Amino acid sequence: MQQADISKVRASVHQQCGSKVMIQLDRGRNKVDIQQGVIQHAYPSVFTILVNDERDDNQPQLLSFSYNDIITKDIRMKLC
């Protein structure tokens, strides 16, 4: 993994702040969660996504991920 790859991912996520995204979380052992959220902030090491779970009456969750999670494909994101 090169620093240039992380810089590209960081720039891409920063550009999409405020955009609605569909995220696919790889939880291991063939467990996958798919959720929709909005990219809130992009920090130097991590970025945050506000996820609203419509299935339950839960409060919105703020999830944080590192840019390495995208490179290693622990999460996958698509714009909605």
C-alpha cells in the first residue's frame, strides 16, 4: 500500500462530504451489513458517516472509518 493510494482515497472522500452513500460493511465470516448514510466529515486519518436505521426506532449512529478500510475493502461505498 502506498501513500499515494491513501491520498487519492482521502481526496475522493473529502470531495463527497455531505453526499448520500450506500455502504457495505464486511463483518467477517460471510456477514455483510448494507446501510445508507451521509458522509459528515473527512479528517486526516478517518472519516465519519451518519447512518439512520429505518428498520428500528433507533437514533442515528455516527460511524467512523479509516481510509485503509476502503483500500482493504472492509467497506465499500457507492453514491446514491
